[in-house]
Amino acid sequence: MEGQKAKRKRVYSVEPNKVVQAKFTRSYMNYLAPALKKINERRSSIEDKKVESVVKYEVDMAMVISSQGFAWSNALKSKLQKNGVEGSKVDMARVISKQDCKEILVEEKNEDEDEDEDEIVDEQLRCLRKLLPGGEEIMSDDEMVSELESYVSCLQMQVNILKCLTDY
């Protein structure tokens, strides 16, 4: 044992979420910072409307790169690759469906208790599927809820990162 080196043990954070957040943030910034720098360098040759579209595309792609392994991430990546920069503009059909879902949820709160709870839950899950990239693919409700949880978590991390960037 005298000639052997001591094995180094890995030290893990007490809070597993902190590890995930740090990994996400590092990956996100490693992709986004160089992309934004390139956009800034080429800004004079790009129309203002197109700059917004390019930035949106790069922000979405940074999200995809930072959260690989989820069905929603794969769906978002496919959509971005299929549509390119031009397709990153707001999808009005999707916005309308979000508004429809909000109205449905408000109506359900106002309705009498006569309606079957299972129908209400099914309708709410259907609305959530529309909001989740790739949510309309065939997956169980449990898988969809798990995907939605990871998506919301990544969106929250993305918002925090972008807030920090705008503070500079």
C-alpha cells in the first residue's frame, strides 16, 4: 500500500439540483455566448427583424444543447433544424391554442361539479401536451408530466441566465 496512490473520491453537492443547474448553465453559456458574439459582429449586415429571429433561434438551440436526452428537447431540435432561423418566429397557431387552453381551464373552474373529474384531468393534460414541444407525440401521461417538469425547470434556468445576461 505504500507505493500506491490514494484514490481520489468525487465530491458531490448536497443538493443534486445545484449540479444539474451548474451543468445546464455551463452548457447553455458555452453555446450561446459565441453565437451572440457572432450575431453582434454581423449585425450591420443583418436586418433588425432578422436579428430578432436569429437570436431567438440561437436561444432555443442553446436550450436544446443544454438539455439533451429529453423527448421535448429532441422535438424542439427537430423543429429548429426543419424550420431554420426563419421558423423561429412566434407560431401564432400555438399561441392561439395556449389561449384556448387558458379559457378551458377558467371555464372548468366556473362549471358545476357535475362534470366527471377524469374528463377535466384529460382535458387539462391535452392542453399541457400542446404547450410541450413534442408533447403531442405518443407518450403516457406519467412520461408527459415528467417531460413537462424538466421543460419548465429548464425554462426557469434559461430565464435566470438571460436575466443575468441583460443585467450586464
